[in-house]
Amino acid sequence: MGSVAVSRLAVAEDLPAASIVDQVAAIARRELAPHAAAIDEGTVYPDALLRRLGDVGAWGSHRPADGVADLRCGIQSIAALGDVCGATAFMAWCQNTLVWYASNSDNPKLVAKFAGKFASGEMLGGTGLSNPMKSFFGIEKLKLRGRKVEGGYIVKGALPWVSNLGPDHYFGTIFEREDEGGGIVMFLADCSDPAITLQPCKPFLAMDGTGTYAVQFRDVFVPDELILAEPAGPFVKKIRAGFILLQAGMALGLIKDCIQIMDEAEAPLSHINRYLPQQPTQFRELHAEFEQETMALARDPYNSDDSYWRRVIALRLRLGDASVAAAHAAMLHCGARGYLKSHRAQRRLREAYFVAIVTPATKQLRKMLAGDEH
Ligand SMILES: Cc1cc2nc3c(=O)[nH]c(=O)nc-3n(C[C@H](O)[C@H](O)[C@H](O)COP(=O)(O)OP(=O)(O)OC[C@H]3O[C@@H](n4cnc5c(N)ncnc54)[C@H](O)[C@@H]3O)c2cc1C
């Protein structure tokens, strides 16, 4: 895989939120857009661009301070990227989620060593929480197992897909304790560890430039310094709304571009497109409604009320459905011009399905809303 060559700016800490989103949007338009097709094809993993986004504060605004966190700027930044490239919006989610885990950890050594470096983009990585998230809702069993040893744990097993990875990257995930029934531990996996192997995945429908690998753990020693939370249960309850809400950025950006695609088809094709049942104006209304609900929920990610959690899940379900609906409508509005491989409408459709299948997938969200958690 190649990488996108970009110049690095001086690290811009403490930038106001609006300025961060503006700068991310400018980078998306100028530096990401020319590479979106190559990222989609999987010939580029844009690590330099991700670091550059870190320079302007894209990965740091949602870090908690004094027990309070605000995800609005983080979500809007992901949306600005998603407006241009769904794969990059997903990598942005991966990186933001990694920051979210490290910044919320109670392990002072881990926080001191990693939280700032993840937030600045100096260190990159992601999350391997799909399998644990499915296991908590009785969909599948935990795939990693660990046992306590002097100074840490020994972990083995394999995860089928983890994104935004490379040889020096990190990701947060969970193992089940073999030596303590019901015990689960959340930790940072260090991809440079020789006992961890990254295996390239078979080509996907989209998202091939996202640095996605199958990850094998062969009796990996995980030192205490890499433990995010032990036991992991209460920590997962704390970070789960943020994990899901940050995904809203992927959907909001994608839906916005699908509206733009429909608008672009308007001039040459309005005489016939007006017969289509779904019009850009409906998606504009929906987008505004989703944005409002997302921003309201994103101000309060530690809210532990059940009603709040249900609102987060319901929103996430609607965002997946609407992403697919908007991309489908964009295809119908474009007609043959959107059927060309060179047109982004078909890329947006493939990306939209990812929003609907990435954990928590549509079917899992429906199970959760049905209250059938086990
Ligand atoms: C491009 C891509 C990137 C992803 N990145 C991440 C990531 O960064 N972190 C993360 O935790 N998860 C990642 N995932 C996983 C993702 O979040 C979902 O878990 C996954 O798409 C399946 O979710 P599902 O709920 O539909 O499960 P289902 O597809 O219903 O079931 C999943 C289970 O089916 C089995 N299975 C699925 N496909 C195959 C296959 N080809 N061969 C054999 N068995 C199979 C496996 O046991 C798997 O656990 C990624 C997936 C994709 C496609």
C-alpha cells in the first residue's frame, strides 16, 4: 500500500472546536478528495493524512476534562471527512475511539504514556471491540482468552477484522479470563509485539484502504501498563455511548454527500427525477433532524440513564438505515452516470452498507432495542 504524502503542521493544541472542524473540512477537500478513489481501491492507507489531521486537533477534542466530555466537535470532524470519503471517516472513528478508551482509563501509567500521543496522531490505531460488543448481547463468544502471570497477562486467540492498523499501531480490545470465571479485561494491543500477527483480509466491497487485518495473538504478554480496565464491565458501560455516537459522523457525512449527488443530478435530470419517490429535500430534513439529535446526545456521553442509552441506539439504527436509503436514492437520481465506476455514487452506496453492518450492526441494534440482551 502507498501512503498519501502531506506536509505536517506544528501541533495545534487547544484550538476552538469550530476552528478544528473548519480545518478538518479544508484538509478533506484539498488533501483527501484527490485520494478518495485510491483509498477506496485499497492502494493507499492514508497514515500521513491521519497524522496531519491529528496536528489540527481532529483526535483530541473529545478527551474528558474534570469528568466531563463533549463529542460534538469529534463527530462533526468525522462528518467533514465522511462527506468526502467513507473509508477515511471510518479510520477517523477508529482513531477517535482509541483516544476515547485511553483517555477514560483509570490506569495512570497508560494514560500518561498513550492518551496524548493517540490524541495528537503521533501514534495511530483503532478498536477491536466488535466481538466483545456482540458477546455482551449474546450474539457470539469472546474470541480472546487470557490468564494472569507476574506483571500482566498472557493472551491468545484471534480477531477477524481490526482496522486502522499497521506494524507500529495500537488497538483496544477485551479478553476473557481463563483463570477467573466471568472475568473480562480490556487492554491495548501493541501491533509491534512479535507474538501479534496482522494478516491482510480478502478484498472487501469497500473500506480496503483502511488498514484492516485479521489479528492473531500467540501467547502475547500484555504488561500491566497496557491494561485499560480490569474488570472491563463498568468501563464498557462508561465508554459505550461514546463508541456508538462517534459513528454518527460517518453517517452524517455520507448522507450529506448523497444529497449533494442528488442536487448535482437535478439540473440535467429534474424533468424525470421528480417522479422518484425520495427527493433530496426529504433527506435534507432527515439530516438536520439526525444532526440535532446527535449533537444533543453528544454533549453528555457519560449519561447512565437507560432512556439515554435507548436514544443512542435508536439514533444509530436510524443512521444506518438512512445511509443506505440516501445512497440508494442518489444512485436512482444519477441513473447511468452514477453507474460508472468513476462516479462516487456507487462508492457511496458501498460505503453506506458498511455503516449499516459495522458493529453494532442493524440486526444487533434491533435485538438491543427489542430488549433481548442475552
Ligand atoms: C471492512 C471491515 C472493517 C472492520 N473493522 C473492524 C474493526 O476495526 N474493529 C472491529 O472490532 N471490528 C471490525 N469489523 C467487524 C464489524 O464491526 C462487524 O463485526 C462485522 O462486519 C460483522 O458484524 P455482524 O454483526 O454483521 O456479524 P455477522 O457477520 O452476522 O457475524 C460475524 C461472525 O460470522 C463469522 N464470519 C463472518 N464472515 C466470515 C467469513 N468470511 N468466514 C468465516 N466466518 C465468517 C465470524 O465468526 C464472525 O464473528 C470490520 C468489518 C469489516 C467488513
